[in-house]
Amino acid sequence: MPDLPEFPFDFELLNETDQPDAEFYEMAYEEITAVAEGHNDIVGASVSLEELSAEETPHAYQARVVLYVRPTNIAAAEKMPSAIDALQQALDSSIRQVREKREKLKNY
């Protein structure tokens, strides 16, 4: 993606909504690199956004965040009325899991 910072590890963004990628990419970049800073356990990330809207479910979006973390991966999925809120919730959930995992390993 032009004019956007590159991740320090493998990253993919799949956006199946009608909204531009840049805002989602930037949000994911800031939050994931912040949690990865100073650690070497995150080796990749994958983010996907899709619109679930149909006649039965108007204005529904789902975001999935997978963080490839050693020794086991972390995944979070959230459904919300807006794509940006779904992404934020999924990022928050996955980052919380990373922090809990680190704390657990630290106390081991």
C-alpha cells in the first residue's frame, strides 16, 4: 500500500467492505506494532473485514484478527454495526489475549 508504513513482520489485510483500506490498515498497524514493540513473540498478523449485511442483518460487519504469536497463535472475531468498531473490538480482544499470554508465561 502506498504511503503507509510497513509492518516489521508479515501482515495481510483483506477488506471485503466498500470502505477504503487505508484507515483499517493504519489502525491495525498502530495497535499491533505497539503491542509487538520490545518483544519478539509476534511474527505475523492477518486482519479481515467483511460486510455481513443482507435483508435479515442490515449494517453488520465482522472483523477477524489473527496474530501469529509463538508458541501458539491468537485469534479474535467481532461483529458490530460498523466496520471500524468491529475492527477496534477485535484488535482490543487479540491484544488483551497477547498481554494475558505474556503475563502467564512470565509467571511460569
